Amino acid sequence: MKPNSVRTSIDIPRNLHRKLREEAAKRGCSARSLILAAIEQSVAAPAPRKGRLKLDRPLLDDGTRKMSSITSEEIYELGFP
């Protein structure tokens, strides 16, 4: 083990482990290096923004402060699950 390293253990589903090994072989690197690269990318990524979701169009009618009528299809188009 390298100095300044910490040994850890995780359980990975078999099918994911197989895909990991296959991808490492395709790239000509070790599974360890793929895992470390993924962890580094994950911790370097900006944190998800908290707060209110900003929509392209308001859900409130102009001036009336009443909810506009919006269909389920329109909600899905806005990106809500």
C-alpha cells in the first residue's frame, strides 16, 4: 500500500464489476484507475444547486396570482418527473 493512502472495501454487484473490468480492459488500464478517476470526477463536480427551481415560463397567470391551468403533458415537458 502506498503511503498517504487509505485502504477501503466496498461491495459491488457482480454485473457492475464485470462491466468495470471490461471497460478497464478496453481502455488498457486497471479497474482501480477507473474507480479513482470516477471518484475524483465526482468530488470535483460542483454541488447541485439548492433552492427553488426556475422555470422557463411562470406557473402563475400575469397579475392574477392564480395558478394557471397546466396539463400533465405540459408538466412533463417542463422537465418534472
